[in-house]
Amino acid sequence: MGVVIPLEESKNKQASVKPLVELTREGMERVNQLILSKAGSDVQMIPEVANHLISSGGKRLRPMLTLASASMFGYQGEHHVKLATAVEFMHTATLLHDDVVDESDLRRGKSTARMIWGNQASVLVGDFLLGQAFRMMVDVGSLDALDVLSTAASVIAEGEVLQLSVAKNMETTEDEYLSVIRAKTAALFAAAAEVGPIVARTDKSERNALKSYGMNLGLAFQLVDDVLDYGGKSAELGKNTGDDFREGKITLPVILAYRRGTQEERAFWRDAIEGGNSSDENLEKAMGLIQKYGSLNDTTARALHYGAIARDALAPLPDSAWKNALLEVIDFCISRVN
């Protein structure tokens, strides 16, 4: 199922994270070394579970944001490496917890940790990684950075609970859903981008610019993931297409199709999502309704909107290779729907 992108955004087709990867290569090598060191433990199961997910091929975009947002202001020390590693551990911990809550079988094309070691191990190793993340934040010695990341951890947990409260509820509004993804996904993007200028000792306006960039990039990123679940490929998505539907997740394409549908179509959605009747036949019907009401294109349009806000957040900052790389990340995140 294809997704149409407005013509003026066609430049996104060539967008890539490669400039950011190249600029942060040296820093990410140090981050990767620190990840291996801090994921170690005398308890054998801890590094086994942690490394299963850490080594599963994610782009590690969030720690790259931390490195880039510090380096663009001339930072030369090591604190951004520790904070970037803390960010990645926070992200990994949330993935371990998410897979348990969502009862997911596949993550980035591989069996989830909970399918191999069980739910208890996944939750507890996630807790271990969060503990290690906070130890690294304390090592950095910046109360502001600790405040930003610890607040993000709290907000992410709130987002998890909020998602549970709206799970399989077809009356969930778009505003409620945006509150969920702002907490669950965008908050960590925002924190990852904000702690860079904190350790670089910039002024408040530059911190706020990177925070806004990260928050809106995170919203765009998650909205595109919502689109991909109904119109992408498993290899690109890192999970099976239609997993959100099978798990009864309320995402924006579903919300839009439900609200725009007929009384009969809304009854179908209630039966499929709230009633758990997520057969392949119902998935096919759901994708047809989502296509019928333009839900994927409109969700992509929302992503473009937040991408534009992220772009404007960086506009006042001086031009540099770092800034250009961060801007291209916006285009790359949205271009994944092509």
C-alpha cells in the first residue's frame, strides 16, 4: 500500500542519516565501547538480554542527537558520550518494557527478549539499564542534565500508563493519542537533544531550540511509524506489518478511519480492536478502510507539520555541518513512508 507525499516534499526521497552518522562516528565509537562496558555484569543473564537488543541493528539516532547537539556548540569533553550512552540505555530499557506490555513477539526482525528469556527477565534487565543510565548521569555531574533526563524517564513512564488507559478504546481522540506519543516517544528525543547544549554550557535559548527540535522530530518519527505499520515493509519497520492492529493499538490512522467511517464501519473497528478480532481478513479490511478515508496520507501530513516545527526550531542557529545534518534527519524520518 503506497503513501502519497506532497510534491514539494519530494526532496525527502534522497534524505539520509548518513551526514549525522559520519559527523558522530568517532563519538559513537566511544558510546558503543561504553555501552558494552556498562551493560556488563557478573549476573550472566543481564549482558545476554541487554546485548540481544543493543546489537539488533537500531540506528541509535537518539544518542547521535546528543553528540551532535553538544558538538554543534563546540563541546570537546567526554560528558556528551556518557549522556548519549545514558540516553541509549533509557531507550533500550523502554523497548524491553514495551515488548512485555505489548506482548510483542518481534523487534527489529528478531524474536523479542521476552520470547527468549521471559517477561520477568526483560523487565528486570530494563530496570538494570535504567540504573546504569542514572549512574552515568551522576558521573557527568550536571544537575541540569540530570534533571532533564530524569524528568524524561518519569514522563515516559507516565506515557506508558496513559497508553494502557486508552488501549483498545476506539473513543480515543487525536489529542489523547498525541499526548501518549509526546510522552512515550518524543520526550526522550527532546531530552537527548537538550542535554547536548547543557554540557556545552550554552544559553537558555539554544537549549530550548534543541529541545523543541527533538520534541517535534520525535512526534514526526512516531507518526511515520504509525503509517508504516499499515503501509510499510517488515524489513523497514523492524516488526511485522499490521502488528499494531493485532495488538489492538490505537494509532492515528485507526483514529481517523474510525471517526470518518459509517456506523457499520465503526462497529467493525470496535469488534476488531476492542473485541480483539484481529484476523488476517480483518487486517485486510482495516487497511482498506484506512486507505478509503485517506488516513495514511493525513497522518503523514501531521508528521510533515511537526517536521516543519522542528526545522523552524533550528532556524535561528548559525549554519554548520552539524545543523545541516540535524535538518536532514527530519527529512529522513518522514521519507521512510516512500
